[in-house]
Amino acid sequence: MNMESDFHMAKGEGETSYVNNSRIQQKALLETEVVLEKAVREVLCMDLHQPAMTVVDLGCSSGQNTLFFVSKVIKVAGHDSDEKSRCNPVELQFFLNDLPGNNFNHVFRSLERFKESITARHKGNTLLPPFYIAGLPGSYYTRLFPRQSCHLFHSSFCLHWRSRVPAGLEEGGREYLNEGNIYIANTTPAGVAELYQRQFQNDMLLFLKLRYEELVFGGQMVLTFLGRKYEDIYNDGHLNHPWGLLARSLQSLVEEGLVNKEKLDSFNLPIYTPSINEVKAVIGQSELFNVSHITLFDSNWDPHDDSQGDDAHNTIQSAINIAKSLRAVFGPLLASHFGESLLNEIFKKCAHYVTEHLAERGEGKYLLICLSLKRT
Amino acid sequence: MNMESDFHMAKGEGETSYVNNSRIQQKALLETEVVLEKAVREVLCMDLHQPAMTVVDLGCSSGQNTLFFVSKVIKVAGHDSDEKSRCNPVELQFFLNDLPGNNFNHVFRSLERFKESITARHKGNTLLPPFYIAGLPGSYYTRLFPRQSCHLFHSSFCLHWRSRVPAGLEEGGREYLNEGNIYIANTTPAGVAELYQRQFQNDMLLFLKLRYEELVFGGQMVLTFLGRKYEDIYNDGHLNHPWGLLARSLQSLVEEGLVNKEKLDSFNLPIYTPSINEVKAVIGQSELFNVSHITLFDSNWDPHDDSQGDDAHNTIQSAINIAKSLRAVFGPLLASHFGESLLNEIFKKCAHYVTEHLAERGEGKYLLICLSLKRT
């Protein structure tokens, strides 16, 4: 699997597209906007050393969420230059980053309408700061910018993705270490779980080092990604992600003879959901950033269920919603390994197992870590 | 016609695509590379006031030419940091700019291979400076960057495009002023030619003002675009561009009843080819730039004819080549006005009239102005 060239969200603007199935990601943006606002304000009041404030969204994807972030920063910058007057008016240079497989054309073609709507929204109220939006293709596990040229990095619902399937798990010729699973499950050997942990540590350390080089002194990062509540890597599975149910869907396709067993055994998700302590440990080890803020919050698996409780009100409809949101994210990855033609079957099974799960255990919850860091 | 959203080169990678029909544009890049090299060297040796040198290609399009420019700048920057040692090693931040209709996805997806090839080419010879490539959608007749954030602008084979069909020529409800023509031809009224000239002056003045704001003091621009040899706006028609033959193709489709006469009368190309004196006059009027270099050179209409003479060796093949290269550039514009279904017919006619022209008058020549400017 070549993450840089093959990995992307579900394309197009149809029923199964990411564009139309990214409400969970949007809710995370709303949940964390206070943290983002604070970081933007603080950066706006520093000496920028440059004619403009450089703001980067890492893993921007393509859809309304991409520009939601941009409009948020513009709003704060406009408001602060106008009313508080302690910060100078500023021009904003945005970079929207994602892997080269992302549909940047879609983002770029929506900019004209976005600019019109934001001009209309700011009319008469607050100052609209001049802003410029560029697209930057590339993995955030590589250098993306000249040294000390950025002021603020943002990344939402992305940093649980690893740079690769954990090293040691994908080597050819060896037996499959994580048989029947696609992530850490109850039957995953401890050695495999350690490979996942090590991959997280290496990736996160690399990420911090790269962004440290690119940020100006005092620059900030606001990062939101899937995490775990408990330290026990096995205990959190069913609360935390529905990928165990996705594995079960694939297992049942193996039983029906539609998927080759080896095909399943050789597939592992390039993902890891750390606990807060694991995140803090890597940041401490790096000695490059101070943690201004760190919290854990949850979000229902069902993107359209905004209730606070643990009950799924309509398990069948919820399961359909959940399967659709999983397909928008994992569909292309599964298609490239198992074949496009199996996608409908995989997510039909998935909806079935999610329904069962919701009936037995109630609404599942994603756990998200929101983190605000300041460069030392 | 909405230039910002509708205008682009012929898409895809097929036989009629711009990607496969942009050799004329490539030849202009080769012809002007000495001028570009000089500008890059001079900018590299100034105080950049920023951690990196910001280099912008305006109207980058999508294809090999886009990255040819990038590789040229990298080569000069690498060479200069390594051998001459009077200039500091530098990081390069590239912005590839074009209208939002441009296929940025295609450019972005070719970057991985580009990086590999450039790393291989620099191996052992010269230092490869770190470089980062972003895409920036938008018209260069608007502000694209924060103030004083750029060091070098480049634009090749683009600035003959106007921001719009000349003001006054496209107004609804009035009679058509440039009947039967699509640009300035012998039967074009003097008033229409003046509208074209005025549009050029306004656009060019705006362009200079915008770039002046975006460039640092001492920043440079290298601009190559179609121009005229003689001051007489009517005299240069057949030497200078084959759009008169394109108009004749459309006229003959009107005669055959395939195109409505009003459809032709209402169409005018948003283009203008100034003389060197006209260009100098606008720059002088702006008082924003000093001219370091200005030349006129010619290039055969036939992209595959590299000979110096005036004879077309194989008029039929040359005419086919010329019609293809015209279609790659003007095809989308003609399709949006006359309908996609007429394109084959238009360019079949066009090849016919070009053949006639070549037999009567020999190989046609484009005239190109290459201009190097320094910000005051």
C-alpha cells in the first residue's frame, strides 16, 4: 500500500462520497472551535516576522469541512483586528494540505462561491481580512514548508492515520501476524499491538520534529484525532471504533467464499488510536512543544445522532448511517485491497453487524483527543 | 463568458489535450531560459527578508511545461549555492498559479515522479535545494498573495489573454461591432481595435500594480507573451496569429448553415497582442518597474517545425499540427460558445484554411515579447 499515492477519502459528490458523508468530522470541528479560536487569537498577537499570518490545514480533504476551518480563522482574525485593536490588521495566507490523491480541483472550484458567501457574511459587521488560499499536496510525515515559515497548523480527524501499515506487519514472505483481524482486536497477539504502538510513536515524533522546523518561534498547533479512553489497548475496542465490526464483515465474506482468507489476513489498517498518556509521552520525549490544552471528548458513531445518551434510537437507521460514514473513509482503502466490486457487500454486512451491536450495547462512541501545542 | 470559472486549456491526456499539444509553449520556455536564469541568480543574491525564496508561475497550466519551469529554477538555485558560494543556500517555495478551471489534480499527481527524477538528476553533481510546491487557483488580474511576500514572478504564453472580452464589445442589446470577426481583422472597425487596446492597457496596468504590491523590493518578473512586430494593428494580422483563419473557418460554417451568424458576430477573443512600444508605454505609465530586458522573437506556427526559414516543408502535415495546437488552447472557449459538437468541424475547416495559407504565404510566425522587470 502506497499511502502517498493511493490513500484518499471516497471521491465524487454522490451518495457514497466523502463530501456527502463527513458529518462526524464536521461535529469534531464544532466541538473544538473554542480551542482553535484561542490559538488563532494568540498567534495574531505575536510578532509574525512576515507580512502575513501563514495558516495550514493538514489533511484538509475535499468538502464543506475544508472551508469551514478557513472561514473560522477569517472570522476570528477579522473580529480581532476590528474590535480589540491590540492586534494589527493582518493578511492571511492559507495552505490546504492533503495527499496528492485528494480532489483539490473540487476544493479550488468551490472557492469563488466561498469568497462570495464570506464577503456577504462579513458585510457591515466585522472587517474582512485579505486572505489567499493555496493547495499543498504531500504527506505531513514529510517536510512541507520552508523552515520557520508557518504560524499555525491545524489538523482535524487525521492524525490517527499512520504513515504506513506498522513496520514489521506487512513484510512479504512471512506468516500473517494478525490473522483474521484488520486492527487490534481481542485475538491480536501482543507483539502486533506493540508494532502498532511503535509505529504511532515513530510517526508522532517525526510529525512533531517536522512541524517544529516549519513553525516560527511561538507558533501553535491545534490537533484533533481519534484516541482511546483507557490505557489497556484491548479493552477499548468496542467503545472506541467500529472497525472490529468491519473485520467481522470481512470474516463473514471469507466464510461465504467471497473473500480469500489470505487476502483478509494480509490486510491491516494503517491507523492507531493512542491514549492521552501515550500522546503526552511522545510530546515530552520530543522536547519541542508545550501542551497548552489537552482533552478527550466523545462523538456518536452515528453522524446524524446528536443526542448525549448511550441509546441508539433507531438501530437500523443508525447502522445504515454508520456504515455510510465508514464507507466514505475506508471504502477506497478496502477497494484497493479487496476490489471495488466487493464494497457494496462489505458495507451491507457491516450495517448488519452494527445493527446487532447497537441493539446489544447501545450507541457506540468515538473518542477524540483535542490538543493545543505551542512551539518552544 | 466568465473567464475565472470557464477558461482553461483542453483537458485530459488524449490526442486533443493541451498536455499533448503544448510544444509551442515549451519552445518559448527554452528560448527565454537565459533571461529567466539571470533573474533567478539576481534574486538569489538579494536579502530575501524571508526564510525562503518565493517563486510564482502565473498561468502554469497542466503538463510538462509546468514543471519544466520549476526544474529550471531549482537547477539554477542549486548550482549557485554550491559553486559560487557568494549566495546563501536557499529553500524554494513554489506557487503554481492558474484559473480554478485548470487541472491541478493532474499537476499534483505528477509531483512524486517529478521529485524522484529531479533527485536522480542532481545526484552527485550539484546541491539540490529543498523545494516545496503549492497550487494557487485564481486570476492574476486579482491579488493572489500577501503584500511583499514574493521574490520572482514568471509567466509564459499567458499575458496576451485579457481579463475579459474588451469592455464595450460584449454588451447585450447593442448591435455587434465586430461582425464576422473574432479578433482584430481587416474588416474590424477602428473603434473596436481601440476597445481592444484599451482593455490591454487597463489589464496590464492592473497586473503591474498587483504584482508590485506582492513583490518585495528588488523582486523581479520574467514575462513572455504574444506580441506584434509593427505598430499598425491591422498590418500584422497574417504574420502574427492564425486566428484570422479560425474566424474564416467559423464564417464558412455560417455559410453552410451549421453556425448561426449572430453566434459568430457575438463572439470575440479575450486576447490582445501588443507591440513592444505599447508594452513599454504601460510600464512607463505605471512607474513601478524598471525594464531590465525586452526582446521580440518569433516561433513557427507549426509546433513541430524547428527550422528557421519561411517555407512550410509539408503544408498539409504542418496545417494539421497547427490546427491541433490551436484546438488545445482555443477548443474549450469555442466549445462553450458554439457547442462541443462543432469542434471537430471547426478544426477540420481550420486545417484546410491553414494549408491554403501556408501554400500561398509560407510558414506563419508567432511573435513573442520577452520581458524582464525589476520592482522599484
